[in-house]
Amino acid sequence: MTTIPGRDQPGPPLRVLLGAAFLMATSAIGPGFLTQTVVFTATLGASFGFAILVSVLFDLGAQLTIWRVIVAARMPAQAVADRVLPGLGATLAILVGIGGLAFNIGNVAGAGLGLEAMLGLPTPIGAALSAAIAIGLFLSREAGRAMDRFAQLLGGLMLLLTLYVVLASHPPLGEAVSRTFVPLRIESLSIVTIVGGTVGGYITFAGAHRLLDAGIGGPESIGAATRSAVMGIGVASAMRVLLFLAALGIVSQGLSLDPANPAAAVFQLAAGQVGLRMFGAVMWAAAITSIVGSAYTSVSFLRTLRPGWQTRTAPMIIGFIVVSTAIFLGVGRPVAILIAVGAINAMILPLGLGAMLLATRNAGLMNGYRHSAVLGLAGTAVALLMTGLGIYALSTQIPPLFR
């Protein structure tokens, strides 16, 4: 009797698929994610639901293409890129590493601010403590499993706490649903920003690289990779929707948000001092899981630059977190660097996604996998959109930093 690979063999364990999904989702749900969602809700009201809907479709187009190609090829993104164009993989790895390091400084800062709001700890102490917790995960003998469980636990905590705030803020659900499909106002920048925040930089590669490290690869694993990617997008989108509804409940009552920290204001206005403590917990969970995701994914790129680094993954991840924390503690949050690398990160997605799309034309590289034409068109649309954003950011944001 002939055995068909992937049909008669058991699929990957659900915990592995959930781990990859939550790693991607919690990498996306960082301090910036919280602030952007609340600010755009305050600006657009219920019509921001349309931007979320469109962004989810774009996320699916980008993520499903990247996850499927990486898993089918049994290679990390930089190796696939090198097969498409020699030297492109090293370029992609360096860009992801630089972008991940710079944004990890912001993640460390966010973790410190979260513990300050939750426990009253000074921000530097909270940042150092959070970095130590993240490092502890990678000192574990089963670092991969520890990372998966950590992301799932804190991802679930964020969803539950935000759901409580939604119930306390009493959002106009009927209006939110109707304006999601028939918006009164459409702002393209909001769509581009939240797409970039969900799949920009290192984020879009996090889950697929986690699957590879767990030994999942080949065309027979495409179905598993697809399920994991959809779960990850679902978790990140659910968090976005809950934040949107919580903020909508507050602004629909005519209450003003503190521009210095609009996300914290939503939680506090909805549930008082308890809400502020809950915001601290959500901010800390969002930031520390992003520290873990950024360090893990950035090193999954950087470790291929030199042969000896392949066996030093854990020390490199720990060093990555230490450097990020030292920079924050030493000079604070370097705004100019964050802005500059924001423009670079805007170019990482179209560069990486473009390489994956070109790879789908190489049947040998894909081990016989044939990519969906619909996903190909969706991925191309996302790549073109983010290319435009990157060019705009590079031309308008970078020059003032050096004047």
C-alpha cells in the first residue's frame, strides 16, 4: 500500500502550531500596537472598523504567502531570498536585525512603563526586571516550549483584560458593525500603519521560523502552516478589535483621552484605578512578549550570517536582549533611531515578501508546491502598498534627522 506523505502521517502537535501562532501575534501586539489602535479609533470613530477589516485581508495575503513559502522550501526567509538573488538574504538579515534591535529598545521601555503603571516600580527597574525574565526563558533547557507557553499565557491574559474593559466601556456595537462595512470616513494612512504594525519588520517571519525550528517543513506541512498563520492573525486581530471597541465605548461618550498616553486613558476611564492597573498588565504583557519575539526572530536571521553562529542561538538571543536593555537604560528611548529604523522596517516587508513571491515561481525550490494565484495577487498588492509607504517614509522622515 502506497503512503502519501502528509495524508497518512499524523500532523504536527497542536501546541507547536499554537506556539508559532501566539509568537507571531504577541510579537505584533506591542506598545505601538496599543497606542495606534486607540489613536485611530479616537480620530475615525466607528469607521476605524473598516480599516481593521481591510488590514486583516492584507495580513492574510502577506502572512499566508510567507509562511507557506518558508515551510514548503524548508528554509528560513533569508535562505530563500538568497536562492532568488544571491546576496539578498544577507541584506534581509541585516535589515531585520537592525530593525529588531531598535524596536526592541522601545519594547523594553514599554515593559518598564507597564510595570510602573501596574506595580508602581520605577521605569528603569521595571525594564531591567522584564529583560531578566525574558532572558530566563532562553536559559531554560526547553527554551522553545517555554517561549511558546509564555506567549500563549500572556496573550490570553491580554485578551481577557481587554475584554473586561470592553464590557465596562459599553461600546455602540451596532454602529461599530455597520461602519465596518459602510464607513463614513476612510483614511489610507490608518490602514497602512496597522498593516505595517501587524506584518512589518521581523513580525511576519516569526511564526514560520518557529515552525522550522520545531522541525515542521515541506509541502506536506502547508496545511499545518496555514492553520497556524490563520490562528496567529486571528489572535492579533481579536486584540485589535477588542481595543477598538474599548476605545470606541469611551470616545462615543464624549470623554477625552490623554494625548500623552491615550491607551492608558481608555482603561482608566472605563474602570478607574483598577483599569489603570489592568492597563499596566496589558502593556507589560504586550511589551515583554514583543521583546521575546523580536529577539528570537532577529537572531533567527542573524545566526546565518556566519557558520559558527548557528550553534549559538541562545547566547545570541540573550545578548540581543542585554544590548537592547543597556541602550534603553543608558540613553533612554532614542527617538531619532526609532524613526529612522521605522522607515527601514517599512521596506523589510516588501523586500521579504517580494522574494517569497519570486520564489513561488521556482518549482524546485518549492519542492513541488504550487502557490495560490489569489494569494499571489494579494501578496503583490501588500508588497506594492508597503513599498509606497517605505519610499514616503525614507524621503520625508529620514532627512530631517540629519540636518
